[in-house]
Amino acid sequence: MQRCENGDKVIAGEMSGAWKLVQRRCYDLLSHRYSLLVILVALTCVFVGIVHFGEVWIAWSKEKYKAVFYSFNDNILGISFQKELCQHVPIDVVYTWVNGSDPLFVENLNKYIPVTSTNSAASRFSDKDELKYSLRSLEMYAPWIRKVYIVTNGQIPSWLDMDNPRVSLVTHEDIFTNLSHLPTFSSPAIESHIHRIPGLSEKFLYFNDDVMLGAPIWPEDFITWASGQKVYLAWWVPDCSDVCPWAWVQDGACDPTCNNTMCEFDGGDCDATSMDMREREINDNENDYPYSFLQESHPEIDQAQRLLEALKLKENLDTQINAFNDSNIIPIRNLLFQNNLWNESLKNLNVDSMKQTNGRNNTNDLSKFDRNFEKANSAFNNVIKKFVSVKQTNISGNMDKRSRPRLFVNDDIINLVHVNETAKNSKLEYAGRQKKKVRTLDTYAESLLYVNRIYNKAYGLERRKVPAHMPHLLNRFVISKMQEKFAEEFDKTSSHRVRDSEDMQFAFSYFYFLLSERRDVSPKDIFDTFDTDKSRTWSDREIRTLLSRMYPLPLDYGIVVDFENAISNCSRYIDYQDISTPLPPPGERYLDSKLPVVSRELILKCSPIVNRIRAKFGKVAQYSHRVLDAGKDETFEMLTSNVSTTVRILDEIRSDPKKFICLNDDMNPSRRSENEVVRALLSDFYRSLYPIRSSFELPSQYRNRFMHRHDLIKWRANRARATNIMIGLILLLLAVTLYHAFKHKIRRICPIRTMPALLV
């Protein structure tokens, strides 16, 4: 015990001595002339190190726990939406805006664009404060938006708070890659560059300034993890010509009026090699839409197909008859003209040859054909007699072949594959009368047809719809991929000063690129998709699931047997030595199954099976999406100069505001007094729905001093220069004051030694 106490005393004595030694060294350091300066520098370094470490730790913590620290608070209101948002998807909003009354803008417009251009009309660039009210609606119904970017040609809205950190003004010079395309007054040209905005989120909402929100919206209105991008489609793309709807193109029948470049040569339904070259040369010299027709062709067509086409004619005629108007004589003349074509089509139905060909084995089918034939013929003749008697007194019996086809537009109602001589001559003569007609489509519609033709060539012919007039959720990565694929077309769009018929209409191009892009799926991935138990073998149940997705239901037993035989043949004749191939799990074979072990290696080397599954599952959508019909949550109206109509439209929106409201200006510039009333009504409508000033606006008594960003930038540069000079003068004055106040102490700490004067 005594030894332990002695040991403790020794240790305590040593520690006391060490502490006294440290104290002595500290006193020696403090007694030094520059000790205070050294200590100050050391403490400063420690403090800076702590601050730096704290910043790194905070950044790491925010990244690791962003859902707690930051994510749901990063929005235009700065409040948390963690309980409302199912997922955190940083989404910004991009607006395109222009002030058409700005004198500098009008000067540039007149300088670069001819006055006669319909796309440079003042109404296209008029500003009725839609952007202000759209931002109010955004703050009311979508406050989870992270940031707002306004793309302009350098103009600044007079009411916009430029000091708000949640809004940024972006000029065309900031995003255009080819500055020689500027200035531009074309919205498609500007839209093709908005994804290049610095700092823009990967997914962003694109708003036109005339689009408002009328109800709360959330990211799930545009995208979900389960179904991907939601694509809202409204109406069909305009018909390719006035005499050929898109429904006739690639319908399996040759429609002469569709056999031209505008209508993709009827989608290949007509044989282009048999076209009348002389007629093509005549039509190519015209400035209007070309019409080129087939000469008489003689395809080998089954006679039952001809009856189907004849019955199709009757169905189309019944539709016309149901919409018959007693005050209009044109439908009656259509019936007369088509009655001749019907009779000609009946002559082409060679029933006798059909009996000789099919009479041996298909007696029952032939009798059914005869009954349908007589029934259709009788019904058609009764229809003709009924409606011809109604207006027989109004129809001239001397109507010649030249005047008859001019009485209607869509004359090619029957789609006969075999065009007889009478019908052919009528079509050619009709085209000669119609090709002089000028088609009245605006630039927007023409650009839709332009993009539609490009996408038909790239992805195959199909009928397409126009995206709804509403905010569009866009992906910067998808836009970049689209513009890489169609680089030449988008560069041409960017070079247009105003809207052009050969623009890549942005929303239409984007969404159908997203819908049409496909990626290849390897046979290995297809195998793994149906290998649900992950055993690297296909069981009988998994093969049944595969076949149910490959072929129409109910499954034919012959299909199952044929597929299994193909697998069995491959197992006998293909060498696929793989020791690691496992056996299927117990119970995965049916009792009567004769299949071998259907391993992945066997399937990948079995070309008949690989070809089948690749044909069905080899290509899938590159981008997950879901197509929806617009109209339920969207209101789109064209405001005209009619005051009463405008009042009715605005009141209907007030009574039931949809999520997305778009009011487009279609007023007649010549009706100035009515237009002023309509603008007043529209302003009152906006103020009634969105009365509260948003955080993006200046107080009502303030206005921006500058109307263009370059003036603002110059003023800010001058202000920063003046501020720096003022700060420098203040620091200099402070330094001089401190020196005079503490000059004696400073001289004592830092003595200045001088050489003694030499005595002479």
C-alpha cells in the first residue's frame, strides 16, 4: 500500500513539473516582441480552419440529408412542401416574353422583316400584362417551382422585381449558339434554344406568357415514376391537302388524290412507277399543291376484296346521307357521280371467275358472298332512288363531265385499288380543276405538316395529334438528343427571323420524338424478363406467359406446339455445352411436358426462337411515357373582336376554371374600338382571378428605371465602380485615423532606427 502511495506522489510530482515547464515557456513566448502577432495569426488560422471544416460538413450533411435540410424548401416561396410532394423533382419554369410596343423592338422589326409579312403583325407581339398574371397564378397554384427564367430579347418588364433571387432574365444572346441568327422574332427559333439556359433544371416547365393556372397543379400532373412522361394530345394534324384526309393515306387502297408528295404518295398504296409522267411534269410547274394520278393499273386482287371496297363506299355514302341538308344540292350530285363509280365497281366484280376458283371448296362462303353482294347492291340503289327523287327538279339533266366533278371537294370517297378508265379520267379532270385552288393554312399549321413529313420519313407513316395548349414539361437531355438527330432542320429553324412554314414546331417535335424513339433489347434481356424465378431457365409456365404476350388470345394449340417443337429441334441440333446450366426448379414442368432444359444458352443460340422474340420484343420505347387526351384539364380559347362572345367565354372560365387556361389573341386589327373593350374585359378577368401581387412584382408605386437589360448592366457596372471607389476612400480614411490615434504605440512596437549624422 505504501509503495502505491509513493508511486502516485512521484507521478503527481512529474506532472506538476511538466505543467510548470509549459507555463515558463508560455511566459517566455509572451515576453517576446512579436509574440502577440504570432498568437493572433495562429488564432486566425484556427478560426479559418474551423469555418472551412464547418462549411464542408454542412455541404456534406445537406447532400446526405437533403430531404431534411433543403429539398422541399427550395421553391419560389421558400416554404416546405414535404407533406404535399410525393417526390422531390427540382423543376424550373421558363417563359418567353416580348413587349411589342417597345420603340426599339418596332424599329428592329421594321428593319429586318418586310411589312407585308403576316408573321410580323403587331398583334403577334402585343403585351397585355399576361406575364404578370401568369406569374401570379404560378405563385398561387404551383409554389413548389424552384426558379423562374424569363427569356427576352433584352427587354425588362416595367413591373418585374429584378432583385428577386427566384427570377432571372435571360436574353437571346445568352442561349443562341449562332449569334448571326439574331435578332430573331420567331418563337420556334427561340424555343429551340431554351434548354441552354445556364443553371436550368434538368426537367423544366415551358410556359407561354398567355398561359395561366386556374387550379393547383403538382409534378404528378406531368410525370410519374410509374408511367413516365404524360403527353397531352388535342386535335389531329391538318389534312395533307384539301382533297385528301390523312385517314385515306396508307389505308390499303389507292386514292389518286392522295398520290402526291404532300400526302406521302398515299403512304405507298399506289404504285409510283405507273404514274403519268406527263401529268406529273404539268403539276410540278404549279405553285400550289401537286396532284399526280395513276394511269390504269391491273393488280391481281382477290374478288372478295373488291366487294369489301364497294361496301366501304356504301358506308361512306350513308354517313353523307345522314348529314344531308335539303338546302344543299351538292350531296345529291355526289350520290349521282358515285353511283356511276358503284356501277363500274360492280362490273369489276367477276363473280363467275370467283365461282370457278373457289367453288370446289368454299361453296358456303360463295353463297354468303352472293347474299351480301345482292343486299349491298339493292340497299345502295334504294338509297339513290330515294334521295334523287327529293331534288330531281333541281338537278340539270344536261350536266356534263366537266361540270360534275367541280361540285364537290372530297370526291375520292371510294378507295378502289383497281382504278377503271371512267373513274381515272374523272379524277384527272377533277384534279385539273382543283389544283388551282389556294390552300388557306396559317404558318403554324404548315409547320406542323412540315414536321409531320420529316417524322414520317424518320419513324414511319402514322397519324399524329397536336399537343395541347398548356405548360409542357421538357427534359434538357431529350431535347439535346432530338436536336442531334435533326440538327440540320433545327439549325434552319434557328435562322428564321419570323415564324416560317419550315419551322420545327417545338412542342410537336419534342413529344413525337419522345413517343417515337426506340431502343434495342437484346435476346438475353428478353430471356431474363420472362425468367421470373431467376433460375436461368424457362419453365412451362414462363413459356406460356411469353406466348400469351406474343400472339392474340385465345392461344391456338398449334402455336404452342410449334414453339415447343422449335425449342426441341434446337436442343437436338445445336451444340451449347454449358456445365453451369442449372435444372429448372421442382414443379416447373407440366406432367405431359416433352421440353428439354430451356436454358438461356439454348435460347440465345436458337435462331428461330431468337427471331420470333426479337420481332415482338426487340424494340421498346426509349423514354417511358403515357398518352392522354387533352380537354379535361385544359381550356383554350381564341379571343376575337366580338365583345359579347368574349364576355361569354370569360364567364364560362370563371364558372369552372380548369388547371390550364390559354387565351389567344385573334382580334381584328381594323376594329380598334371593339378591341379596346375586349382588352379591358380581359384585364378585368385577370384581376378577378389573380388579385394578389406576387413576389415577382415591384410595389405598385414603383417601376423599373430601365427597359432594356444592357442599360441596366451598364448602370450596375457604374454603380459597382462608384461603390468600390467609395469603399476605398473610406478604408484609406480609416487607416489614416488609426495611424494618428496609435502612432506612438506603433512606433514603440516597431521602432525605426536611423543612422546618426556624421560630424564634420
